[in-house]
Amino acid sequence: MKREGNIKISSENMMPIIKKWLYSDKDIFLREIVANGVDAITKFNKLVTMGEAKETGEEYCVKITVDKKSKTLTVEDNGIGMTAEEVENYITQIAFSGASDFLKKYENAGGDGIIGHFGLGFYSVYMVSESVEIFTKSYKDAPAVHWESDGNATYSIEECEKSERGTRIVMHIAAEEKEFLDESNIKNLVRKYCSFMPYNIYVSFKGDGKDEPLNSTLPLYAKHPKDCTEEDYKKFYTDTFMDYNDPIFWVHLNMDYPFKLKGILYFPKVKNKLELERGKVKLYCNQVFIADNIKEVIPEYLMLLNGVIDCPDIPLNVSRSFLQNDSQVRKISKHITKKVADKLNSLFKTDREKFETCWEDVANFIKFGCIKDNDFYDKVKDIIIYKDLNGKFLNFKELLDDKEEDESKDAPAADTKPKTVYYVSDEKQQAQYIKLFKDEGLNAILCDNFIDPHFLSYLEYKTPDKLKFTRIDADVDGALKSEDGAEDSVICDIFKTALGDDKLTIKTEKLKNATVPAIIVVDEYMRRYTEMGQIYGMSEGDLNKTLIVNIASPVIEKLKELGAEKQKFVAGYVYSLALASFKKLSPEELEKFQKDSITLLTNYII
């Protein structure tokens, strides 16, 4: 006998709000309905193992059918099914607390915070449907049931003809949501939300033995690490992230206590070392997709990786505020961070050569992680390495030990000043400075990634009594100068007159290397301040440069013997040479340098 009734909610205004605001992404409705079907199968399978239901030998699965002609999308499972009473309980009564508070809060607001608080998953179908029908038959000896509602707070329920156990949900898709009648779109949504659900999911099932499920019922991350091969990990990575570059290494998470957590985090090949490329960490709950890159669960810097994490202890639908304030979520986040740090430390200790080989791929990730998370820094600070001028990788302990050995003869026993570590930010541009250092047996480290200036400042902050970083063109190291060098006021005056630049400081030094007539240096911290201002959109400004004129150079020695005109020309040309070794010349500077070079060549040849 057909009966009619009202869906039992506290206000007839509830359904329009559900339809409009239940989820921020409409396509999640498919996840909800398929997940309900998987749950129904899981429940029936449990009853079979307990001996309360009979095994039928059929394949447990969910079938999805698109019918453009009838404008329907159907999802069918062969799970536990429902009786009429169960339909009344589970479908027609929206179970939640504080319905009036819910209405008051969300009637005129967006619905991101609604997710998961009221058990409204089934009703997500009304975001895309004009009406919905349910055909269901319980595993119990009870008549099949047909339920129907157009989403306007009323429904009808009656007995129907259905011989197979399970539930079939028929969604009559609204005219403005016709994208959900596109089979390829539905397949993409299944792959996005249901890739790892534990029972096969088919779209347009034909039953001819050629049907291929769109999901993997036992994803690699759900297996024990000892049962996974290197090829398994690489294939799973390619299939999941469509990245055909092999990952450099990975971390397999497998934990059952004090919380359940499974997953794999991959370190991808870096496409461009001059930027931080966001990866994709997919978060699942019992093999049901929740979202990408939830920073409350996955620290922001770990999102540079690619990975899959499945944690049943996180509810399927949760608000961001819940995650932020949940102590269990914080523990999960800390555990994931610890496992990544442990993997990096293990690789450094057991296979230093491999670690150095892939350092360029992981360096930015590690440095960014250190800046964002002090705990992470404490765990990995001893494995941060830099390449020196000889191509050798050193961590800072090794670097400081070397410096302490070099300086032990000169430094007093109680010297606690931070050690100066020189660095190179551009090997090509700073080639002349590198040669000066190498010729005198001095060393420096290569810091040519965009994050390095920030990271070096961070390291100075963390170790103020140990480290001070100075770019190779920021000063003239004492080892580069001869002891008998002196200030030559005449040479200084010649350059000041020739260059006429009040902002340029001019000094003379006697360098050990006589082939370089002059070099330019800029105070380290003034340059950092200026560069930081450029990052935040401040005007570039002029760096206060210092021109160091090398009085050991034969060119400079001859300068005093020249007439005033030639002194001006040579001084200007020497400055241009020093400027070209310091930075990329501007169009105006390059034009002058070319003009002077032509003048020099012409006079020399003629």
C-alpha cells in the first residue's frame, strides 16, 4: 500500500538550504552515494562472516549508469539493502541536533562549515537532481521498497518489484546540471573521489566479462611495506599523479597505534630549482577521498611532495575549524613530519652518495620545512648540505670543523665569534671572485636557489654564535691581501675624478693576485636589506658599492704616469671591467663598455 509523509525536519526551509549549501563542490554528491553503497556492501559482508547472512558467490560491486535520454544517473550496490522501516529511519529522518541553530547559522551564509556535522550525505543528490528515487531490497525476508521525493520536504514510499538484494538510487538530473549526464565526466569523478574504495566500481556495466573497474580495491599504500617492490612504488606514483618522471624516493607510512594511518609520500623530481612547486597530497578516510592538501593534517611544506594518506581517525567530512582544534589531528601531523625527517636522516647516514645525488631535488623542500617548522629543523639540521667550490658536499658541522682547523693557528683559544662562511649565489657572474678565492686556497659554498637568502638568514638567527654568512663579493678576505698593502690617496683621487660618483666608495688594496685591476664589493647586510625590499615591491634603490682598486696590478701601477685624459679613460674602463664581473650590465653601461673597448682596440692597432 502506498503511503505519503513529510520528511521529518524542523523546518520546511531546510531542504532549499541543503540543496544550495550542503557542499561547496557539487560533484561530491557522487562520492557520497558511492560511499554509501560501499558501506552497504561492507555491512553485508560483515554479516556473512558472522553467519547472520548467506554468501551468494556474486561479486560485490557498485554500478553506475548514465542515461542521457531519460536524464538519469543511477548508482546501484548489492549490499545490505533496506526494509521500509529502515528507509523511514535512515532516509526520511534527517538526524541532527540543534536544527534551529543550524538554520539560523546557515540560512544566509555559505555552507563550507556544514560538512559532516549533520549526517546529510545522501541529500547531496539534491544539489544536482530535480527528484530522486530509491529502489531497495533488504537481505532480510521483507518486501522491496520504492521511495521517491522531489526535494521539497515531501516523499512517497511503497512496495515495489525488485528481486536482487541491495539498493538502486536513481537521480533525475536537473536541466542546469547536465554535465553530470556526461559519461566521461562521471568516470573522471569516480577516479577522483573513489579511486581506492574497497569494492569494484563500474560505469556503464555490460556484464560481458570485459568490464574494467575504475578503482583499485587494494591500493599500494594499504599494503605492508615489505610486500611492495620498487617497481610497485613507481607504478603507483605514475598511475596516481600522472607524472612520468620517477620519484627520487618515498616514505611508506604504516601505523595502527595510537591511531591508524597509512600512506605513501613521494619526493618528486624538481622541474625548476628556482621555485617551490606545490605537489598534491591526497587525503582519504577508509579509502574514501576527502580532499587535496589539507594543511591542518599535512604541514604546508610537506605539500611540496606528492602523496596519498589514509586516516580513518579523521571523519569523512569535517570543518577546517574542527581539524585545527583536534588534538588527534595534531598528533597525526607531527607523526607524518617525524617519519619524513626519519627517512631523510636514514638516507643521509646509510647512503650518503645517493643523498648527495638527489640533494638538488630535496633541498628547497628541506629548507622551506626548516623555516616553517622549528621541530622539523631540529630533526634535519645535521643533514643540510652545501656544495663547496671543489664540488664537495659538506654539512655545516663539517664545514665549521674545516674552518676551525684552518683558523686554529691564528684564533685565540677563547674566541667565540661566529665563523664567517662565504657563499656564491651565481657561479657565472661571480667567476672572477671565485678565481681569487681558489687561487688563495679559500673555500665557499654554492647558494643559488631563490630560498637560500631567506634560509641563510634563518640559520644565522638559529645559530648566532656559530655562523655568519657573507657573499663572496661582499668583502675582501684577509687572505686575499698582501700584508704590505697601503692606502694610495693619489690613485683614489684619480678614480674619484674620473668616475665622478659621490655614492661610490673608492679604496685601494694590494691583492696577492695582480691580474685583477679592481673589484667591486657591497656590504652583505645592506645588500640583503635592498634585495628584501625588492621582493616586497619596494623601489630597487642603488646599492652602496665600494670599488677596491688593486695597487698590485701593473695597469694601476702605470696609471700615475699617464696624462689626465688617459687616466680618466683607463680608470673608467677599469671600473667597467669590475662592474661587469659584479653584475649584469644595464643597456647604458654595456653601450659605454663597448664604445670604450672599440676605442682601446683602435688606438692599440693603429
